[in-house]
Amino acid sequence: MARIGILTGGGDCPGLNPVIRAVVRKALIEGYEIVGIKNGWKGLVENDTMALNIDAVSGILPKGGTILGTSRTNPYKKEGDLAKVKDNFKKLGLDALIAVGGEDTLGVAFKLTKDGIPGIVGVPKTIDNDLSATDYTFGFDTALNVATECIDRLHTTAESHHRIIVAEVMGRHAGWIATEAGIAGGADVILIPEIPIDLDEVCAVIKKRHSRGKTFSIVVVAEGAQFNDGSMVTQEKKLDAFGHVRLGGIGEELAAQIEKRTGFETRVSVLGHIQRGGSPTAFDRVLGTRLGVKAVELVKAKKFGKMVALSGIKIIEVPLEDAVKELKTVDMELYNIAKVFFG
Ligand code: F6P
């Protein structure tokens, strides 16, 4: 019986469990055996696996996170890990591997394909929605809804206290969560990594709004946004195994500057991992389910080195390379719509 492995790598996000469930259910129907590789690429380096059958995936559809666990392990980082991956792939008797992840996990999947590991199919995930070659990644819709609810909540307290509140959202180097949650939550200013922050402009917009009688404002800032002097606020300078800095903290800096320059009392709220946890929305459950089923169909058709993707309302296949060659940043047409409501 042919054997498929499945792993989830990188930051977790709501919708991973629906993918795992869909892959297992479809694989069993097609007569495959399926093995869960624990904690992303780390599990393949360490040969750490778990059995996956119909019982193992029962009841996981509405659950956030991933029953397989995850890590940010990069097998190309440490000497000897790549050899272990290749060796364990053989030991496990895998005919195919479904790798569910974002740019880092899928980047490894692409490199492994080039390095002769057969049978890899990618499934895109991330709350950041920054993967090319797919219209949406699952996880994003849930994060967006959480962030929108938070902005709604910040509105009522900002209004009561006549304050400015800066809401810092995730998204790494793309401003998708900030832009869409900002539009949905009626933010008065939205700041994203794609456009350097001009503090004079931000304060002018806030002052203009207050001059027409408003006594509060909501500013949404993406964690990866930068000031126009090129400075970026990070939590630490140390890079992870994929060369990323840990972002976070710009909200604090921004709030201090806004208060200093406008004289309006300002607070900050960092939404953080709240955006990544919890139950997936219906959209993310359906998208994850469709991608999982399609991934097994690609395995069956022996279409490897591919990623399943959403294009319009269809699930399609694209070369893995197309997904990882560049980040998908915010569409300026969308940002210009958000700008209509600034101030
Ligand atoms: O990529 C998803 C993401 O949540 C980013 O938005 C954020 O910058 C990063 O992961 C946080 O990573 P960690 O969970 O390692 O702190």
C-alpha cells in the first residue's frame, strides 16, 4: 500500500486541522496509508511520527492549531539535517509528502524537490496571506475576524475616554491583516509595511479628524511597518532559522510619537498571538478542506513539485516555485479604498 506523509510547519494557524482531516479522509478513500510527521521538518529530521487514521482526525475540524505540532526548523540550516531528512524519508517508506506551510516551509519543500526528494505537494497556510500564487491562504480569514472584533472593542473604549488607540496587528512584512481589518473595523488611519510611515502625515490626519468634532481615533499598524527614516521596531535582533527577525513593538513607539505630536492621550493594544489562536472561521474550514482533498488528488495523479491554491472560486495546482519566489504584498487598489476613510 502506498504511503503518504503529512507535516505542518512554521507558525500555526486556524485551518490546519481541517486540512489534516481532509487529507486523511481522502487518502483513506483512495487506499493510501497516511503517517503524520510531528512538528514540521523537525519530525522528518528526528523521525518523529504519529499514526493517522479516521479516529485520529475525528472531531478536529473546529479546533485551532495543529494536532501534528509545528516548528520553525529549517533542515537546510544545520549540517547533517538534510541527510537525516533524506534518510528518514526512505526509512518511513514515503511515496509522497504533503507539506502544509507558509513561505519558509514551502521554500524547503521546493528545495527538497530540486534536491531529488520525490513526491512533494505543498498546501499554503498563513494568517499573513502573503503567499504568491494563491488568492487567499487559510488562517487569514480567522485572524482578520479576530482583529476586526478587537478593533470594534477598542472603538467603544477609545470613544468613551476621548483617546487615540493604536492597534498593532501581525502580518510580518505584508499589511493584509492591517488593511482588511482596518477597513472592516473602520480605522481612521492604517499603516502597513508596504508604505513607510510619515508621522507628520499621520498626525495631520488625526488633527483634521479631531477638528471636525471627533474626540477619538483608531490607528491600525502592521507589526512590520517602518518609519520613513528606515527604522523598524523589532522585539529582538536575533534571526530565526529562516533569517527572520521577531517583529513587534512598533505600536508602542507610534503611540508615544502621536501623543507627543498631537497632545491627544494615546494608548496601544498589541493583538499578538490572539489573532492566530482559536477556532477557524467557516471560510477557513472550507478552504482548508478543499485544499486537503485536492492535495491527495495531486498525489494520486503523481503531480509533484506542485502547490494547491485558490484562484477565484476554484482550487487549482501551481508550481511550488511560483508560491515562494516573491511575497504577495498588499494590492494598492485595496489600500486606496481604505484611504478614503482616513481622518
Ligand atoms: O507568520 C505568522 C506570524 O504570526 C507573523 O504574523 C508573526 O510575525 C510571526 O508569525 C510570529 O511568530 P512567533 O509565533 O514565532 O512569535
